[in-house]
Amino acid sequence: MSTNTVTTASEFELVSGLEIHVQLNTNTKIFSSDSASFGAGPNEHISTVSLALPGALPKLNKEVVEKAVKMGLALHCTINQVNYFDRKNYFYADLPKGYQITQDNLPICQNGYLDVTLGDGSIKRIGINRIHLEEDAGKSMHDQNDHYSYVDLNRAGVPLIEIVTEPDIRSAEEASALLTEMRKLVRHLDVSDGNMEEGSLRCDANISIRKPGATTFGTRCEVKNLNSIRNVRRAMDFEFSRQVDVVSQGGTIIQSTLNFDADKGTTSPMRSKEMANDYRYFPDPDLAPMILSDEWLERVKAAMPALPSEITQELMESYGISNGEASLLAGDAELLAFFHKGVGTVKHNKSLINWLVGPIRALLNERTLAIADYAITPLQLAAVINLCDDKKVTQQVALQQLLPALEKDQQADPTTLAKSLNLWIEENDDELNGFIDEVLAKYAAQVSAYKKGKKGVLGLFVGEVLKMAKGKADPQKVNILVQEKLA
């Protein structure tokens, strides 16, 4: 990247829209009864339909339609009750039919939007142009053999929805926020597991630049198959800088399809960009038009759960917590269910929230464990939190000793167990004062620094005293006693 880019980048704005491919979590494929599950051996989940053998006809999976409509309703889309499937013609080794069944002129959902919250707290509305149904292609593997490419058709025919946004995105942050919300939404609605590493959620980014205030769009380039939110940000930042560099040096942006190299953080051309007429779309004669009745659509609407944005707002109002804390709870149905089971037992609701979004979440992440699989029940955790809030047990001891002990003896009462393990906070002021004297004598230089105004060393003294007390002292009380001694 030239230094010229740095001086001229502010003269341009990024214009981007995303094409988000969501693999639906149905048991079977969109047009056949083959399993749609991930992780099988090569070509285990195939049939005459997946292989496109002569005479094999597709049959639509009804659950696919319902999941697509749920997503459309969540994104405030108009649901087209009469729509049909088209053939998108192109040749590739992992596309057995020589065409992909998709939707072109009349997708199942259109004209919606999603509001996302940015880092500064502002709300950005991003338009949703359409959501259409389609089948996935197979997978070509070019690194298994020096002389041949291999083809695995397990993925061929797996159901997808493609969510196409309007070109409303103006920064990598906005794209990241959109994808984060979209992943939260597909999981909340049980439409997909949203796992980007396994390809259940992937994204193509259309990127162009223009002068701020301009109403026409620049020439766009499409970066394909971005499989993480971090890579979307990196690709978008690099491609914006590259296009600014080209234009600043008098060059012209060529409309093209790009690949993103995650190791180098750069984009490179794959091919010139196809236009719609290259695909020779036409209605698929093997599939009848799909008609959604008013009664069926009303049933789907009635079964829709509250959306994460609504739950977030309700949690903020009910418990006085921040948007970040509420969003964490709203975005994880299992964590939210755990919270609701414990909230009636814990003495301070905010304490339960602090534990769930803090140490408990960290513990689960470290073990790669879902909270539904955690051995501690909501009522047990609430009891442990109450012990800490009542100054009976310190949080450090609870996390390091009491919770592990409860995991081993899941029928135990937390209070009884804490007493039997001698974890109770000891209120022996004489002993604590003795510990404090030892610590202050050991760290005489730091004591001198504290008295000269370096108050940050107070944490060192308190920490050392707590170590000597083996965690069985109230940190707040120790803090007060240490300050009294220093005064």
C-alpha cells in the first residue's frame, strides 16, 4: 500500500453490501431425504438426487420453507406467498446437475431491515434486499493428490438461505456488527448453528468506494467465501485501501471476483465478475410454484419467539443492566434460561448477572462447554452467590474450591459443603492484623511509595494478605484494615 493512500483515504467512503449464506439445520437436504449433517466421510450422504442421475426428481423439504420464513419475519421482510424456483446454470465439478436450484426473480422474502448497535452506542439500520432459498454445491478438494482433484458431494443439496443486504454498510465495524447480530439471530430462531468454522454461516462482501456525498455507486468487487467475522473486517479494510490506492494513482477499478488470503490479509483476483445473464436463469420445470397459505403463514408468525433485540431491551429495563450484559444473555438461549431459573433464588439479581457474564462464562469458554452441560444447577449457583454476597465465603474460594467440590458431589448443599470443607470466612481480626504487619514489613519500599502517593500498590498488599489467609478473609475488610494500618 502506498503512502498516497494514507493521505487520500479520507476523501473516499466505503460502500458495501453482504451476501450471507446460512446453512439451515434441517435433518435432510432441501430436495431429497439424504442426511444434511456435517462431518460424515466423503460421499456418504448421497443418493440419486444428490448425484443428479437421469430421471431423479427433486421434492421440496417443507421445514426449509418454514425456517426461511422465520428469518424473513425476524428481519421485517415482506413474505412472498407465491414464489418459485429457478435454475442457475454454470459448470463446476462439484455441481453434478450443471445448474444450481435457487430463486431469482421472486425470492421468498424481500424488503426488510436489521438495526445494529455500534461501538459508540449509535444504531445503524441496514436494509435487507432479499432472502432466497437455494441448494448448496458439493466440495472440491485440490490438495489430496498431486495429480487429481477429489469431489465430495455430501454438501450437494444441503439447504441454504442467502440473505442479501442493501449497499448500506459504510465501515468494517458495521459489517462486523451486522454479522454478529445475524449469527445471534439464526441461533436464537434455531434456523442454523451459525458455525462459521464449519461453513454453516459464510459471507461474500461486495465492496466499492466513492466520494462522500456522491449518489452513484463505484465499480464493485466481490470478495468470496469469508468464513469469520474477523476476516470480513480484514478483507474489507484491505480492499477499501487497495481501491483508494488504485484510484488515487489514476487507475480504474475492474469489476471482479476476489479471493481473500487469510494468512497475508490481502485480496487477489479469481475471475472477472459474472453478470446475471451469464447464468441463464429460467424457472425449474421439475418444481411446481410454491404457495404459502394465509393460515400457514399466520401459524408461523404465532410461533415466533421474542427476538434478541426485544429480550435485550426487556432485560435492561427489568434489571438495570448494560446493553452489553443484556445482549450476552439475550444472544444465548441456554444462558438466558439458566439466568431465569436462578434469578428467583439469588438475593441480588445483578450478582447473578455478573457471575454469568464474568467468571462462569470464562470457565465455560475455557472448557469449551455449553452452560446446559454445566454440572452446577442454577439453584446451586444462586446459593453459592448468596454465600459470597453474605460475606460467608469469598468469591475466590467459591470459584477455586467450592464450585469444583459441588461438581464432584452434585447432590450436596452448597452451605453444608462449604462448612465441611472449612471454607468459611474467618473473622479473626488479630490474625488478619498480624498478616498485614508481616506484609507491610516485607514490602517496606512499596509502603514508602504508597505514602508518597502511589496508591496502586494497595492491591499488592491486599493480595498478599489474602494469600496468607488462604482466601478465607473478606477482601473488602482486608482492604479497610490495610488502609487503616498505612494511615
